[in-house]
Amino acid sequence: MDILYYFKEIINNSGFFDETFYICSNQDIKNINIDPVIHYLIYGWKEGRNPSLKFNTKSYLDSYSDVKESGINPLLHYILYGRDEGRNAFGIKIDHSFLEIICNDFPLLKDRALYYGKDRIIIDNVFGCVSGVSLPIIKEGGVACATKTWMRIRAVAYALTKGLNLKPILSLNKVNKTIKGVSLSDTSSCSLILDQLFDHQNTFLDKNPFLDIMNPPATINNLDFIISSDVFEHVTPPIEIAFKNSFNILKNGGILILTVPYIKEDKETIEHFPNLFNWRLNNKEDDRGQKYFYIENITKDGNKEIFKNIIFHEGEGQVIEMRLFTLKSILKIAEDVGFVVRIIDENIPLFGIDNNVVDSAPPLILKKPE
């Protein structure tokens, strides 16, 4: 075997070379027809380029004169000798310029995954930082260790930047208070960034600032965006009103970023309580002393209904699931109201967004025509 390719295999197996990082950090080589590891072995280390976040070429050579004088590739030295000798790899931090490169070359880089050695890391596209990530990456999991954003929140932020034609890393965008938007009961820290960048309010149904999407006040209008992340499944019927009101309070060209749990089967949305009108949530104990919840409803026609086996999200008695959406029904309701719909179902490994997972229900961009 050629010695160069033998060295390449050593480096590839070490966990100390990250092809995505190397290409992002070295824009001048991205269009050169050469293997990135080979480039580092022959040229990169001599030019002070770094192979990954785990190893700093210049710091290693500057700190260990014997390695520098030997002329050996510093990463090879560390893998073969330095690590066992207790030498420092001088791991590096990603800076602002690296994140700007990712934004500028996002179409070329979004399908790549980042690693710290053999550990998966991501670029948190909400806060603009590098983070470890909990595995598996699922809709309500895949939590960024540094910022606590989970996959759904990163997917929503990506859909928003896409819908507003912004940089894909939300926090890297310039402050623009002419962009006006609201979030509906956002429990994530994403609203902190939105508040900094835009004329944005995170609104609630049970406290100020108040917004009931079924009956929005006249003061909320002409919005550039609405973020409704896992809210519409809890809105009382008829759900069409929530879509219509969202359409009406957006400006022409404005967007609704919508996530709800939905199934992709060719069926209609399942309304758990289709005739809900004058209702309340009660609880009582059964014969075994176990508390259970039930809904008591009086329909418009005056009929009494009792519903048991209530499905709650975020714990009993907290948020009632009113329906299970199907994608077919969402598209029809949205289009009947007047929205143009885009499904943002692309996978972005760089951001830790994986829409192939079992529980994935990718965000939708519902745009009000210009």
C-alpha cells in the first residue's frame, strides 16, 4: 500500500479528522479535486490548517519543538506517539467567521455532519454555536447539550429563516425591527433570539401578552410571521377558524410557521370532540380510588356529551389533544383559506435536523400571497 494512503487510513480511523470542518474552514480547497485528508497530509499542516475541532496544528508545532524539527505531520505524530506521551492536542473553538462561512455556503454544507472525534456534534442554528447532541435525534429529542434546543425547535427556526429569506443560522442575522411577528405559547428559548432581532412578541392564552388565535384582537395585524409550534392540535373546534384568523392577521407575503403532530395517511383529521361548545374539564375517582379526567359538553343543540380517555400533552390536566391531524387535511384547510403551502422536510445533519425519524412531522410554511 502506498505510504500516503496508509497514513490516510490512520488519520481516518483516529477520529481527529472532520471532512466537513476542514472544507468549511478552508474555502480555497473546496473546488480542488483532491481528497481533504490527502490535502492535509501533503499541504494543509504546513500551511497551519486544522484537521478538526479536536486538534490545533499550529499550537501543537509551536509547543513541541522536537515535532516541528522532525518534519513529521503533527497530527500523525499525535496519533502515533503524542497521545500516548500525554501531549496536548490543543482543541479549538469555532468562531464567528466559521459560522458565516456555513451561511454563505449552506447549500454545499447542509448535508454534512460534524464530529468531535467520533462524537456527533451540531451547529445550533438558533443560537449559532457548536454543541454536542443527545441521540437519537427525534422530534422532541436530539437536544443540543449547550443550549437545550430540541430538534423541533431547530426545525422551526430553519423554516422561519427559509420563509423570510434570512441567513440559515438565526442569531447571525442583523437586527431588523421592521420585521414584525408573534409566537403562540413558545416554551423554548428561541423567543429570546426573536425578541433581539425583530419586533416580536411571545404570546399566551392564559397570561399577558395575551393572544387567542380563535379571536385575535384588532391590534394584532399586518404581521410578517406567526410561529405556531404544536399549538393547533389543542385549539377548540372548528380548527378552520384558527387558520383563517392566522391568514387575516398576516400582511400580504407574510408566513405562518406551523408544526403539529400529523400522520401522512390519506385520511381526514380525527376530531376527538367535533361538537364541542359549552364544555368543561372535570375529574373524579373511579371505584379503585384512581383519579381520571373527563369532558362534559353541551352541544349547540343542547345535547349533553361525556368524553373519557382524554389525551393530554405535557401531563394530565395540562393541554388537551383536540384532534389528530392528517397532512391531507392540513393542506386542504390551508389552501381553502388562501395559503400557499411548503413542507420543509429536508434533512439538515449539520443542524441536527432529521425528518426521517419515526415521529417526525416536518414544519410547514403557510404563505399569504403577495
